[in-house]
Amino acid sequence: DLEKEQLKTLKKVVKHFENGFPLKDVAQITEILNLCAEKMYEQEAFTEPLCELIKLFGLPFQKRKSSDEVNYSVEVSQSIAQLGCLMSVQSSQVRIQICKSVVNFFNMDLPGKLLSGYQPTSPNYKLRMAEIGGLAEILVLSLTLVENQLTEKLWVLKALQHLSSSGESCGQMVNVQGARRLCLCLNGADPSGQLLFRSSDILWNLLEKASKEVVVSQLRNLECVHALKEAFVELVCGFRRCDHQLRNDLLVIATLLAESPAVPMIESGFAKILVVLATCTEVKLPNPLVKGFKLTYSYEDFEMKKLLFNIIVILSKDPSAAQLLSENPVIPALLYYVKKYQRSGFPDWSAAQYEELQLHALAVLASVAPVLVDKYLSCQANTLLLVFLEWCMSQDPFFGRGNSFHGTGGRGTKLAQMCYSLRALRSVVALYDDAVNNSLCDQGAISQLLDILKYAADKSEEKENTVLLDIQADILFIMSVLCEEDNDRKELFSCEGIGILISYLKIDPMRFCCGIGHSCLLLNVLDCLWSCVIGCCIAEESFLEKQGIFLLLDLLAVEDNNLCSTILGILVEFSDNPKTILHMSIWRGKRDRTAANVLVQIWRKEEQDLGVKRDQYGKIVDTRRPVITSFQKQQKVIPLPACCPSFSIMEVSESVRAKIYSLFCKLGFENLPGLSANDVVTLAVIQHFIDFKIGEVWREISAEIKEEFRPVTSDERALKLISEVSENTGRMVLGLQTEALERQHHEEIKEEKKIYKKIQATQIQRDVINKSWENFLARTSNYEALKKAKMHQKTLIEASRSKAKLHNGPEHSTDIPKLHTTV
């Protein structure tokens, strides 16, 4: 009768703890659970009390003191872990009850009655203990035990679904390959559809709360991708709204997988299904892959359409997917949206939905077109885009909704459509494909794009935004590519384009720092100037007549200008025209600065950035290597083949010093206005820059030769002589610099003496005035002083008279009669 007594005792225990276990008793209850599980193998009668005890684990634990939660945390977490381990018991009833209790962990309702002197633990206490005990990890491993029992598997998934709301639990699931195990559960036989729903929901949570990279790495095998594909195909033909929502969830998971390299999307056939679905409604082609699929134009279908477009963008980045995209009508399907929205009598997208899909399709076209250039040309895409741009410029009453990411900044206008159409054109023009570029120019793209550029520039003056700046930058880039190597196109551009470029160069330089895209716009303006003007005589003359060189120098004179190298390169190209040098010579900037002064200051800043050594006066420190940079000093001797440029040569191509030297070669080095003595010191280095560079190259040659073998006597003598010549040049320049500074010092001393003489004369004059004033005051206040002054005056008058007496001459008195004032 021992077993009967044990069963009775178990019932009493269940009855006693019907409102929850005290924390101090949880460890003993766990021992009772383990004993019951052992007894079950002999007596099934223990199944019922075991389930009842497990059921009580779903209730909140009870504590006598607040510190009990911390004091018993180890025992409780181990007990919850042991509860999960009981999934190994061969009883469906026990397994289901364990899962129900785990689900009840998330039920925050308090029991109706509490033990006397106890209170329930905090709501999240049991969840924290489950995380510490690793319950989620144990339940994921138990999926193997319930592989063939649908009901038990659904309950396990339900418990995991609740646990996956915690990031800690998600991490534990991932640690035991949870993502892969759950993905393989997607296609199990289940009439209710819960298996697919719960598995996909847990996968979502894993991607959000655990490491996305780790989850994707677990799903990237062929088996998981195939399972995902089968589940997606089954839902595509569903008609319920929940089917459509679940289909979109799987599509997002597929998108994340496709972004990861080496995922067998193409090998599994999943990519082909997605591409076909993305194009089947725009291009009607009979395809067995979409048999039974019907677009309902619901919100879920709208979201699916956008997700499918996004998949195409991702696939276009994979070279192995080019064949797949080429075999399907991807370009025609995208070009379907390159037209104005027209309402039809059949079920279709709303105006707002169509606009969003239209903008999305144009964005996708920009990514796909460079991969499928032949298809792009065969579909006359250039023509369609230019016609669409013409509609964007028209007065047609259209009010953009501005919905979605792609519609930002386009509300109430057609600017968003214009922006993404130009972006698509830019993407294909950037390929420098002659067929694409000739097609555009033959259809008058240059004139049309210049009209759009002028329109966008005018709009920017009214109200500036990033969309307008993007439009202008894209058009300028397209122009640069189209006109780069064709003088006829440059002449066509110069008719209206020069004036537009001049207006851009007049923009206040302070606007380049406002952060909304002016710097990028200016860079495109300079690129367009280089490609569309330089090299064409008509365009160059027009630019010079409109004082373009003055504007470039104004821009060059702006401090902290990041585009110095580009502007200097343009000036060097323009300097072949004699008028350019004349314009540079007469230019005056703020504070009457000259072009030579600006160039010298840029040189000094460049040398400072490169770490070239100069003393406090700007003179040469190292006469052997006067222009060497700190980076070059750190480089070791590396023998290079003749076809590879050395560090000295590479430094010339990367710095602005060579461009400044080239400009001074045209401007000249003598009689340059606006230069101080320090500028003259720097100019001496600039004048001999090429000599110093030649010396650097010869030193590199000498070092490379000596690194591998000893040169013969004659060669060694020649190398030594070349080195001495270079060093002598350095000493000579140093002497010129010293002479210039001494000359300046003498001029300063001379100027100082001149100023001192002025000060001295001023002081003498001030003393005379003061003495005169003192005498005046004495005459007015002291009668004796006044008499003395009168006597002195008379003496001076007598001394001034002529000694020779005039016969019968008049006598003139020096006194004023009846005078009563001393002034």
C-alpha cells in the first residue's frame, strides 16, 4: 500500500500549494517532481499528480520576505531548468502541461488566495529565473523529442514564442542552432497552420533580438532556404488575410537571407520564383510558377510588391544572378511605371500606392539597368525616361503625395519623380557606354537636361531642399560624362550651360558648410566645368568673357577649402589660354589679395599638412632634401620595376604643389604684386621645385642601386655629382631666402627710422606749442612779464628796420592806439 499512500500525500501537497509554491519549498518540490517522473515508468497513476504539481509552477511563487527573491534565486533557476528537462519524460500529458506552465509564466494575474504571511514575487521574477536557468535552450533541444507529435510540438513552439520576447532567451535559442531547427519546422503537416505561424514568429524575434548575423548564418544552408521557399509558395496562393501577412513575413526573412553572401537563393530556385512574382502583373507572360496567384490590390499585396522590388535590387548586386534577371522581363516590368498615373475601370492601385510603386520602380531601375544594359537599350528605356522627364517639367496638374522614403521632399510636386528618373539615367551614363550615351544625345538629352537644370536652379532660389540639390548634382554629372570627349557636345552645352555654371560659382561659399549637399553640388559643378568647357575653344572663350576665372580664384581664396586641388587643376588646364594668365594677374580678392599671394599661402598650408620641415621664417632646413614629406621619410628603400612610379613621383600626383608650380611657370616668378617677404621666401622654393624633385628621384635611384649591388666607379662618381648639384641648389635657394629676409629687415629698419623721425618732429612741435602757450599765460597774468615781452618786441622791431634812412619817408608806428588788451 506504499504507492497508494504516496499518491494520497501528493494530492495533499497539491491541495496545500494550490495558490503557488513558497520560494523556500521550490527545491524540495523539484525533488518530488523528479521522484514522480521516475515512478511514472512503473506506475502510470503518478502521471496525474505530476501534471498537477507542474501546473502549480505556472502560478506566481510566494515570498515571506523581500530578500527571498535574491536568496533563493539559484534554487529557483535550477528548478525551472529541471522543469524543462522533464520534457524527456515519455508522456504527452506531462510535456503539454510543462509548456502550459511556461506559457503561464507570462500571465501576470495574481491568484485569488495567498498563503498566510506570504506575498507573490514580482511579475518578471519567474521570467528572469527562466533566463538564468536556460529554459529556452532546453525547450529548443526538446523539439527533437516531439518531432512526430504535432500537438506537443505546437505547445513547445507556443512556449518558445512567449520566451522569444526576451533578448536573453533568443540568444540561448541561437546558441543551440535554434534558427535552423525552427526553419525546418515550417513545412510540417498541420491543417491549422499554427506550426508555420509560430515558427515564423519565433524566427522574426530571433532576427530582431539576437545577433542577426548568427541567425542568418544558421539559415543560409540549402535545406533551410528550400524549407523557406516551400512555405512561401504555399502561402502565395492563400486567400486569407493572415496568409498574406505571413507570406510577407517570410519574404522579409528571405530578403535578409539574400543580403548575405553565399546564400543558395538561386540554387534553391527561390530567387526565380521571387523574380517571376515581381514581374508577372506588369508583363503578362504564362508561367507555371505563378499559377493560382492572383493580386488582390490589398495593403498586404502592396507591401509584397515593394518587398519583391527590394529583392530585385539585392539580386542585382550578385553577379551570379545576372543571368536570372536577364531571362525574366525585369526591365519591361520596371518601365511599366515610367508613365503618368491613369485611373482604369478595373481594380488597381490607388493614386498614392501607384506613386509609391512608381518611385520604388525607378529606384530599382537605377540599380538593375547597369547590370542589364542590353535589355535596357532594347526596351528604349532612354526614350521613355526622357519623355517622362518632359512630363515632370510640364504644367500637368499633379499633386505628389510624398509618401514613403522615396517620396520625401516631393509632396505637391513632381520633384521626386524627376529625381529618381535622373538617378536611373545617371546609373547607366556612369558606365561610359557609347551606345547608351549616343542614344541620349541623339534624342536631344543635352538641351532637355539643361532646361531641367535651369528649372531646378530657379526653384532652389525660392526654396532649397535636398531633392533639388540631388537633381542638379545628377544632371551636372550626366553632362560631364556626355560631353567629356566630344567637342560638338561641348559647343552645344556652352550655349546655355556656361551661364548656369557661372551662376553656381557665384554661390556664397558659406553655404557649402550648411550640410544639405552644397559641397557635393559644387564638386559636380567643377567636374562639369572640367569636362564640358576645357578643351573647347568656344566654351573656354565664353567662360573667360563671363569672368569665370575671377570666380574660381574667389573660391580658391576661401579658407579651409577642400576643393583646392580640383580648382587648381582646372586653372592649370585653363592656363594654356593666354587670357587666363591676364585674368589671374589683374584679379584682386578681399584685402586686396593677389593670385600669387593666394597660391603661396596654399603652398605653405600644403607643406605644413605634408610635414615638410621649415624653420620659423619659412626657410629650408634640410638642403639635401628640401621638399621631402614626413611620409616619404618613413618609407624604406624598396626596389621597384621601371613601370612602377616611385614614392617621389606618386607624391607629385597626389599633392597640389605640382599644380601651383605649373601656374607660377605661366605667371612668372619675378615682379609679382602683393607678395610679402615671407611669400618671397616660399616663392624661392616653388621656383626650384622641379629641381628638388629631380634630386629626390636621383636619390631614390641611387638608394635602389646600392640596395642590390655596388655601382661601378664612373656611375658612383656621376651619382655623387648629381647629389652635390641638388644640394648646391638647396644652398643657393637658402641663400636667396636669407637675402630676402635681410632685405626685409633693412626695409623694416629704414621704415622704423622714418617713423621715429616723424615722432621726433611731432614731439618738437608739441614742445614749441606748449612753450608758446606758457608765455601767453605769463603775459596775461604777470605785468612784469608783459613789459618784458613788450620791450623784447620793440627790440625785434628795431632790429628788423632798414639801417638806411629814407629821405622824406613816412614814419609808421608799431603801437595800436587806445589798446587795452594783452592778446
